Amino acid sequence: MHIGPMKTGSTSIQNVASRKRAELLRNGVYYPGRRLNHRRPAWALMEKKVEVAGDPKGRTISDARRKLPREVWTHFVQDIDKKDSRRVLISDETIAGTSDEYAWQFIDGLGQERTHVVLTIRSPAEVYPAYWMQELKDGHTRSFDQWLQHIFRVNDEKPLSELLKRRFDLGAAVDQWIKIAGAENITVIVVDKENKSLLSSAFEALLGLPRGTLNTDSLDGARSNRSMSALEAEIIRRVNVYAKNNNIRWSLYRHTIKSGVIQKLLSERTISDRETKVTLPEWAANLAAEEGQRYAERIRESGARIIGNLENLYTNSNYYADSVKSFSQPRSHEITLAVTAICGALDGIKKFESSMHKGVGSEPGNQSRFHELASLEMFRDVVDSFPETVRQSHLEKTFTTKELGSAFISRAKKALLRRIASSK
């Protein structure tokens, strides 16, 4: 059971494993389910809320989340029990931040005698920038400096959440799982930016897979969940500020910015060597190095199996050199231009939704229906889903003949395919 924590290469391993399920199974390893990772069953056990796609009312990411029934976890374990595979890979990087209560339930549910826990850890100096950028993808607006002051308790009186404490304290995380699963059932992999194959090779060895099976070199930026450059991060942060100030619904943000703009940036853009990277300022880098050294000493004495070099948690000369290397700074007008264009697109979509809203009507039931329609991704679904009482008049005013014709063809095609399938 790979439990993370976050920003330690988990997404890369999950992408390769999910794409190679059949190959893994041929080699005696079962990667359950059909999704990227096992967050849904894990969150069902931990009673955490998962995001509901296309939530019609959510104004924020919190509004757009719902708890899953405990049965999701129960069925997940039952599925594993039914398989003949001797080895099973379970992966969700959010498990590492869970409480003792849920950690016990994971081990108890899977069976202590057969569960081996894997933690992948990384230097705090590398994790903090990556974690901040991950929060930007969920619509957060704080600058990196403001975020760091909160994390290190500098000029910030707001207490750090227990969840963040558990996620960032690597030494405590290892001790927690040793207490529950036993040191002999814990492996700690120290991620090394200078040896990118170490992570996949370690998982291959643990699972008894042929070398190269989990190689992540072919993944694009989105699938490997690469970090953003300073320019990209600041553009997204400013868009987030605009979205917050203009009451952009979460479902619109998720489809347009998170799954659209950010996904496109990560999958199709390669960061130039001369672009500014998001790195810690000197004061924070020193504190992160002190943290890393404390974690390394605690993990070294824990009795857990260690793959990699614990010194990487606090000494990485190449990384700290990046902090002082001279880069070409992004010009302010470049950021402003990009932000203005993206925010203009958001405005355009809001206006389009507003025009549909007027056509649907102002009754409470219709408004709720409108928000549901506005979250759908395909035009034909929007057309098919309008209430029949307003469909014809509204569509005539809103869409061109070509658009309506395309929707009709799509609908006819689906009906024909259903008829063919039912006749077989």
C-alpha cells in the first residue's frame, strides 16, 4: 500500500500502473479498479469528501464535494480478496496524512499479515513549492511568500491545521505507520531528483516486476504532474484571484481552468531552462534544511527499510544552487496579457451561461436545471436536456442552424446505435 505523502512522484507511478494494468496482471500484480488511483475507496474509509463532477450549485471546491458511503471501501477490499494475484498495488498519496484511527482501519481492513506500507519522501525544500502550486490548481490565491509564512509560522497567527502537520512531518509519519503495521512492514523510498529512475525501480523490486515495467519517462507534464514555472504559477494565481473576486462557480473553474488551461500548460508546454523556477527564499530554505535533517535522523533510527539517501532531505547542492542562479525574469506585461485573456474567456462563458439562464426561465426548478446543464461538457447534451416547454424557442434564438443540425445528427446517431445494439 503506497500512501504518499503528496508531491513525491505518486502521480507518475499511478499513471504508469493504471495504463499498464493488463501487463501488471500478467506479471502477477493486480492494480485494482479503473481509475488513476484508489482515492475514492480510501476517502470513503477516511470519511473525506470527494469532488462531484459537474456540481450544479457549488461556488467553491468545498461546496462541490460529497462524502462517499463506507460501502465503496468495503467493495474495494472484497474485489481484492476475490483476485488470485499474490501481489496487489494500492496507491493514494493522501493516506499518509490520516489519523491513527483511520490508519488502524486501513491495516485491519486489508490484513496486517499481508500489508506492506510504502512511503515516498522528498526534501521539504522541494515539497513546499510543489505543494503550493498544487493548491493553486484548486483555486487558492495566496502568494508563495504568504503561504510560506503560514507554513513556518512567521507573522501568521492562524494555526497550522492538523492535516498539514501530519502531511509535512515525515518523521512522525514513518513512526505512525511503524506503530500500526510494524517496522518490518514499512519501506521508505527517498526520492532523488538526480536519479529519476530510482522511484520506479524501487516499486518494481518491491512488486517483483521486470525492470522497466513502471518506467515513467514517456509521461507528459500533465500525467507526471510536473511543477509549474514561476511565470505559469503567477498567471494561475492571478486568475484565481479574479475568479474569487468575481464569484466564478467551482464547476466553471474546474472545467475551464483546472481541466482546461492548467492541463494544457502541463501537457503541451516544456519549461525553458532559462525560466524562473519556484524555489524557497533563503530564510525558508534554511528552515526547510533544518526540518529535513531532523526528519532524516528520526527515520534513520526508526528501523524501517530505507531505499535511497536520507541526506537528500537536507543536502542537495544542485537544488540550492538553483535558488541563486540568474534567470531571465518574466516581464509584468506578459503576465498581465495572459491573465487578461484567460479572464476574458471566463467572462465570455459566464455570459453564455446567462443567456441560457434567461431562456430556461426563472422558476427555482429551472434554475437548478440550468446550473446542471451549464456544467455539461458536450453541446449536444445541453441541447437534449432543455425542458421541452422552452427548448424550441430558446434554441432558435441562441444557436445557429449548423449547431442545431450537429446536435440532431448526434442524437439520431445515438438512437440508431441503441436500436442496433438491442436487435443483436
